[in-house]
Amino acid sequence: MKALNEWLQFRLLEIGDYVLTLADVVQFVLIMTVTLVMARRISRVLTRLVGARSRISPSQLYTFTQLLSYIILLVGFLVGLSSLGFSLDKMLLVAGALGVGIGFGLQNIANNFISGIIILFEKSLRVGDFVELEADLFGEVRQINIRSTLIRTLDNADILVPNSEFINGRVNNWTLEDDERRFSIPFGVAYGSDTDKVLAVVLAAAKAVPLTYEGNNRQTFVIMKGFGDSSLDFSLSVWVRGDMIKRAGFVRSEYLLAIHRALVDNDIEIPFPQRDLHLRSSSVTLASSVPETEE
């Protein structure tokens, strides 16, 4: 026991009146370990209890538990520093040194951390939102962490995106205010088709698709877009809600199949790219290029 006590009192650092022993370091590590475990346990318990008994949305509960975890970690870190013998003036000195470090080498980390705090307070991005980033990245927000946000794509791939990209870049949040989205499905028919008939049969086919949503003044309609090279161009506009807005490829496929069946069943020709070549006879007489031989 005496040997262990002597070992713990081993001096690692001595600057003036300040002495850092191995026991101080061990105490600091224990405090931080307990703090990390406590922060995780409290977050899980609150998520389990509050989420099951209250009307708080999952995104609001996630924001609250994350902020509470940050506060617990900060308090634990300050307690750990005090165990190392740091007084208030020494902590200010350390904070100044950290500020210099942030200015040089930790700028990106600090930027991502502050961006994460802004995201949690601003509520412009929540867990469960379906977002589109500038790099044509589509996915669902799974976690908002200290440094990055976890996005799960439609291919079930998990991608970590730095929090600063959500603050500095353009983000299209499909589910920020509601879970409704309009899809525009282009299609074409051959020239000479009855346009009134096209509008009627496609509209009826779209309304018959189970994915179609027409509540809350949402309307399904078909309009003619223009005259194409080989077709009369139309566009179907339809509203979809719920988890289906996260499956854009599947939704477009369902409506394209419905449009195809409606056109085929009603004998409306579906065009394909073609070119007409017109040949005209020429009245120009071509001179013979064969030279005349002398007799």
C-alpha cells in the first residue's frame, strides 16, 4: 500500500508552485470516464421515459438530450480541471491557450461544433428529416453529433457530413414543415392524339394510384408543356406524403407505369424519337466531268 501511495504521488510536472502528480491524472481520467458514462445513461433514460410518456416529438427530445449531454460533459470537464489543481485564473490561462490553438489548428473542429449547436437550437435540421445536399446527396438525418451529422442514404449507406456544411451550404429539407411533396412526371404522346382524352385518362390513372394524396387542398392535375420534336409533351403533377417522399425513384416508377397502362388501354400512341427525310428531285444539270477525246 505504501508503494502504491508513493507511486501515485510521483511528480509528473512541476512549474513554480504548481505540482502535477500521477494521482491527479488518474483522478482526472476517472472523473471524465464517469462523466461520459453518466451523460450517455441519462440521455438513454430520458429518451426511454420521456419519449414514452409525453407528447414531445422525437426531434425535440433528441435536441434536449444532446444539449443536456453537452452540459454534463462541460461540468465534468471543469470538475476534472479543478482536480488537477487549476484555479479560475489558471483556467482562464488555459482558455486563452485553447483560443490560440483554435485560431491555428482547431478552427474547423470549433466551426463544426458551433454549427452543431446552431442546428440544435435553430431546429432547421432534425433527426428524421429527409434532406438533399448540394452534392446531389439524398438521405435521412440519423444523428446530430458534436462534429458531424450522420446521414443515411437511400442505399442504406451511412455518411458523416461536417456540421458546417449545413450552415454554410444550401440544404433542401423536404420534411422541415410537413411531410408532403409534389412530384412532376413528364411524358409524351404522338402527334395527332386527342389531347382532351390524354388529359382525362392520365388524370384518372394518377388518382387511382394508392400513393396519391389530395387532402389539405392538394390537387392532382395534368398540363401540356409544349411541342416536342417527336411528341406532344405533357406533365403530371401529383402530391405524395409520408415515408414515400423519401423514395423518389419508386414513386416515379409507379406513376410512369400507371401512365403507360392508361395510354395503352386507350389506344393512345406513345412516340419514340424519329426523323423524316424528304428527298426532292433537282432540276440542275450536272456537267460531265469526263474530258472529251480528240479525234
